[in-house]
Amino acid sequence: MKLFPYGHATHPQWQMAAGLVLAQLRAYLALPAYASAPTLALLYITDHYAAQAQDILDHLSAELPDITDWSGTVGVGIAANNVEYFDEPALAVMLCQLPHDQYRVFSGVSPLPPVSSGLFKAHTALVHAEASTPDVAELIAEMAERTESGYIFGGLASSRSSTLQFALSGHGNVKGQGAAGGVFSGGLSGVAFARDPSGAMALMSRVTQGCRPVSPHHEITACDANVVTGLDGQPALDVLLADLNISLDQPREALAKVRGTLVGLSCSADALNDGPTRHAGQFGAEVLVRHLIGLDPARRGIAIAEAPVVGMRLAFCERNAAAARIDLVRICAEIREELEPEEVTREVANALNAAPAEAAPHAARRIAGAIYVSCSGRGGPHFGAPSAELQIVRRALGDVPLVGFFAGGEIARHHLYGYTGVLTVFTAGD
């Protein structure tokens, strides 16, 4: 599998940014190491361009007539290889060369059929959704059930103005889409990928957490809707105060501490413990981080932005840049280790070790392109410098084609996460 052409640019006028992106794409299309006949385009724009979304899609699809399918969304920030664009007008495009029968673009008017229907068997899917959609978490779980693997990835659109999604297929419109122009609001859309029977293409995805536990894990022993009233048989509020070493007698100090505290939820005690492949003081991907939204002194409870059940595990946590950096390096290293062959010639080993970050990935790594969806609360400022988060990915994976966006919630497996990053790579077979 050849590398996927990609381009990204910022400019106050979307026409100029689109022109710069198209120039990059055409330059890559002419290189022998890059795909020359792509079929699917992933398009991400910042919310500065939200009002011109239809014009942007129409222009790009007209300039790239051989691209039959488009998918993407809007974010308060977007990502590309080694760079992020926050608070500025920008767009990014990646062109994927995949057989038409190995993927399908879906949307609310052309939904993904169940696996049992026999129409299209999705193995996994890239999903874009909107937080305003009713029961969005349940819809995400239902979407995962429509895939063979039960694993989907993506994120919620984020915008300071209007949110939107791109979904265009089949030389214009997918069946049932009518006269829609490919820009949608609400619901879910994205691209479903089938399992490649030839083994020529595969997808690999990892979740990186951005929070660090500040307490031991506790078992939820009593709760009412989203209010946890019992932890380990003790009043939940008392456990919180003891773990954070605060007192309601000093409300100002206590409130400041509580505002910076979140909760990590899991159905398994092991997910909250330090496992053999995890650094101490880090969460695993099984943990869902949620906001602590209030205290209930009358019932000695704590209110969280989730509806837990008795028996779940809970740990108090906080956002932590150092933990986020370590965990991001970890998932990139896992991807590299899984893709690089166990036995290589001395020449290949020397090439892998000597290749600088600026170099294209060695063929032994077999990465054609990558999608990175990160929380809008992460990005460079959280990692200490502009674009620092994307620079970590580049140093680990090399100069791979990469696009993505900063989301209002991240999707992985059948869950909706927060404060996480979801890295997915397209890989060639062995």
C-alpha cells in the first residue's frame, strides 16, 4: 500500500487555503511513493470556515473529480502531520486509495446497515457525531454493534458556531440522499471499512488518556441516577473529601479543588490499577473520564456527568500534562512495535534506527496514513507548546500522512471518551 496524499493550510480566505491544499495534494499524487488513484477523501475544517462548508466541499470535489467519496467534520482545531491549527481558519485533506467495495460512506439519510443484513459487512468505522444529538452515547454504542469488531473510532464535532459533517458518496449523492449537497447537521456520519480478505490493508487504533488518578479506586455501592451516594459502603461525599484532603468548613479552598477534579469510571478493577504495560499512575483505555458536576450534602453524595451502576469502579483524577505525554508516547510505541517485523536484515534495522523524524516511514512499518482525534481541551497548550502533541506523534511514527481534528468528545470502541486522544493508522499487510 502506498502513502496517502495529504495537505493542510491556513488562510483568512478559504479559497486561498483550498488552493494551497490542492497544490500539496497534486504534488504528492505525482510522487511514486504515494497513491496515484485515491477514491476516498477525509476533510476537516476549523469552525472559522463553518459558514462556507458547502462551498469548500463543492470546490474541492470539483477540483478532484476522481474522488468519489468524502467524509469529515468541523473542529475548534484541526490536526495534520506535526502541526495543529487552533483559533485560525484552516483545513486539512487526506486522500485514501481503497477499493470501492472495502468501504462505505454513511449518514443519517443513508445509514450503515446491520452486519446481519448482508448488504455491507462493516468491520470497523470512522464516526463523526454531534453532541447535540439526543442520546448520542447510545447511538454510538448502537453504531458499534453494526460492525463485526464492535470497535469504532472518531469524535464529536466541535465548534463555536454551527457544527456540521461531510458525507458525500457515489459521484454526488449516496442512495437516499436526494438533493443533499453532502453537508449535514446532527446525527452520525462517517466511513465504514470492511475487512480486507486479501490482507492488503488493515486498521490499527489506540486510545491515550490525558488524566492521572489522585485516589485509590473505589467500588460504587449506592447511586441514584447520576448521583453516587456510596463508595466502598461509605458516604461518597465523605470519601471524596478524605481523598482530596479538603473540608467543607473551608468552602473556597474545597470548591477550587473540586472544580479541578474529575472521575474515572470502569466496570473492571484492573482497568484502574497499574497493569504490566502501563506506567504507574495512569489510566487504561477501559476507563471513562467524566466531570464531577456537583455535591449533594443532604445525601452525602457526588453528582457526575454519567449514570453509573452499582458495582462499577471509580477513582478521582485530574488532568495532567506529564501523564498525557507519557501515555501518547506509549501508544505510538505500541503501534511501531506491532508493525515492525520481529526479524529484519541488518540493513533494514540500521535504516529504521537512523531515519530522522522528517523522513518518510520506512517500508517495514507499513503505515499508509493516520487519523488523530484529540480532545479540544488537549492540544499544544496542554502539552507545553504549540503543536507539541502532534510533534510527539511525528517523532514516534515518522513523517506519515496524518489528518484529524480536536473534538468535543472522542469515540473509541463503543464508548464516548473525554480528555483522550484516538490514533488510528492505515497499514499494509505483511
